[in-house]
Amino acid sequence: GNLISATALVNATALVNATALVNGTALVNTYDEEGNLINATALVNATALVNATALVNTGTINENSNHEAIIILSEDDISVLSGDSTGNVQLRSVNMVTGNTVGQHLIVPGSLLSGNFNIQYGLGILTILPDTAILNFDENTMTQVYDGLPKEPSLQMNPEGLTVLRTYNGSPETPVNSGEYLVLANIDDPNYTGSAEGVFTISKAEATVTADRKIIRKGDPAPAYTSAFAGFVNGEDPTVVTSLVHTVSPVYSGAAGVYLITPAATAENYNFAPSTANLYVNPYGNGAKNVLISLVCVEQVPPDENGFTWIARFRYTNNNITPVFVPVGYDNKITSPGSFSTSGQPELFPSGQGIWEVRFDGSYMTWVVKSYNNWTKTPSSAFAKSSSPRCNKSTDALITDDGSPEVEPGLTVYPNPANDRITIRQGSGIEDIEEVMLFDLSGKVCPIRKLSSTDQTMEIDLSDIRSGVYLLRVRTSGDLKVFRIIRQ
């Protein structure tokens, strides 16, 4: 029933004053067994047909609108109507509708030809209902991390490309700050309905707060504790911090010693991981002893990667019962006209003695440390050069294989270097161990755990300690000694 290779209307009534059919699609596609038109596309936005009133987009559509309207004939139909052949002409109307969107539209029937009847046409109503679109939130985007920019979850929809209106906790504004939001999405299209809802979460960004190291003297008031921040996003800075507090352990009451400062900060859009620092309270006043510096010996060695061929072994002695902290700088410095390495330069001087090895080029070199002797800041210094006393068996007897002082016969720490544990052994005549503390070279207290102990040994767990050089302070009921240990 489709019009294929149709011949133009010949020997028929002339098409006079006709206007072309524009922007229209004829409803001539497929017919069923009874000749009804199926699978047709509506003719919309058409210009008036021949000598007829416009079929669509006009206010004058009525039952006579198709008077003298053109119809579509096949080549055989034209032959029968022109008398060139005999047969029956089956006329099929070309129906048109005035729209294809949601709502009600007029159905305009096509025209028919009849020599025996006057045909009147009745208009029909086509009602088109909105379709239901599929709308879902992508679960992988329902939780996002704060970055200072507006955020929204992704939507999956079918068909694609439809306009969607969203609200977050009832507001149309796209959220920026961390929190949970009830998000509602609704299709905004006259031809479709559909909605989705869910809980959209913007989690806080991760940042760090690091306490600043503080150094005061015994009896001084507590300092103003401060911290530094890292991890802010989108150009933000510490002005977004809503609270910052510091906890000091043990509670500072004016006594000399080493205290742990732990910061805690809050902000609307950040979680802060704390990093601790130490409060060093140096001995001061009656009975305070300044740190003493002395040279043990020098040793000529093969050139290292920096070309240094000499090592100077300095000894430092702290006769106080608490550590002394002297930061590298004006009160703790090395001077020389030549070159030298300050790697591992001590700042924390625990009670007792320690050894520091300095690599240098053999030129005259001086180490000066200033600390309090009673109420007066007093310098102590020692110098080294290539002509200084050489290390020999006598001086080596004062140094263990790892460079730490042999602090007392019978009190030993092994193995050294160590992996995940060390053992402190007490010889005969050594009083009971009361306290063991571990410090890194910056003076920070490192956490250690006692695994086991007997009358003569104590085993210490180092598994949580990173590789490096540390100072192990051992206090007995009668003395306090320090070992330098290496954690591999």
C-alpha cells in the first residue's frame, strides 16, 4: 500500500494556485490487512494544501477544512479514473494531527473523492500522556571529599539529555561545605516524568596540625603554644580554623625536663591529624650545670663522598639530672676556615655523656655550646685540627664500636646496631634500673615498650621506631647514663 515510484497527476484537474507542502511528513507508511494506516508519522507544521484551508496551525480548522484538498493516488488509480483502464479505486485518507507533544491535539482526517456523495469530515482528539524517564544517582559519586568547590552527584537517566532540577536539603544551591544533604532530582520536561532521591555526603578534607617546639628555662611561665598547618585546599589558610588547643604532658609546673605538646584543631571542612613537639625546660638557677664540651681525639680516614679525610670525636657532658636543649645556632655552633659536616649535630644533651663525630678537612675547627651555669649562660668549647691528639687504643677504649661512650663497666646495651629490639644488661654491683627513655637527635621523646625483664636484663621493643640514630637514657637508683644506639 506504500506509494512507490508514483507517477505525477496526469490528465487530472490542474493544480492551480497550489502552495507547496512544506515541513510535513505524509502519513503514508504501512497499511494493515484491512487497509488502515499504521506506523505513520504525523504531518505537523504543514503549509496549506491545494485550494484548501490549512490543515494545521490555524484557527479555522472545521469539518469543511478538507474541501477540494489534494489526495494521493497510485498510478493504477489514475489510470482507472482517467478511463484508460477498468477497475476499482481504493481511496485511503491521509490523516494529520496538530501536534506530537504531551497534551491534546486535533486529528484532521484526510480527504476522499466520491462522485455520488458529499463527504463531511469530523475532527478527532489525540491525547498524548508524558512518558516515564529512568532516573538514578550514581552511587560511586554520592560521597565526595571537600575541595572548596561546589559538588554534586552524577545522574544516570534514560533517555539522556533531559533537564533535571535538583535540591539539597530543600535548597537549589549546589553544596560546597562538608556535611550530609538530602538530594532530590526531578525531570523538568513536558514530555517526561521521573525523580530520584538520596543522601549526598561531602566528607571533610584531611589536613595536619604540627605543634611548634618550645624552649624555656626552669621556673619560666608556660610559653604561648603555637602550631603550623598543612593540607588546606583551594587557597584556604589557617583563618578557617575554628579552634586550636594544646595539651602538655606531664602538666608543666615550672620544673626542668622534657614535656610533650599535643595539638588539637577543628574546622568546618577539615579533619586535622596532630603531630607532637616537645617543650624543653632547661635547668636554670641554683645548681644548674652548663654542658661541657671536650675533644677526645681525631682520626685520619679515607676520603668520604664529600672528600673529608678527618674525623673529630667530641665528648659532651651534662651533669644535670634533666636534659639540656640547645638549638643549633648562636649558642650551639661549629666554626672553621675550612669545610666540615654538621650532620647529626647534637641539640639535645641528655644527662650523662655522649659522643659526636664530625667529618672535616683537617683545618682548625671549634665547637662552642652555651648553656646555664646557675644563673649565667656559660660557654664551653673544644677545638680540633689535623695535629690534634690521634685516636689510639687508649682513646678507643672510651668509645664502643658504635661510637657511644662506655659509660660504666657491667652496664651494656646490645645488639647495637639493632633491629626490632635491644637488651640492657646489668653487671654485678649495678643498682636496679628505674627508668629507660629513648630520644631522637632532635630531642623528641620516642615511644618504647618493655618486653620482658629479669634480675640482670631488660628487653626493649623498637619495632615502632624508624631507622636512625637515637640516644637511650638509662636511669638507675644511683646514676643516669646515656647510650647512642642505631636502629637498622
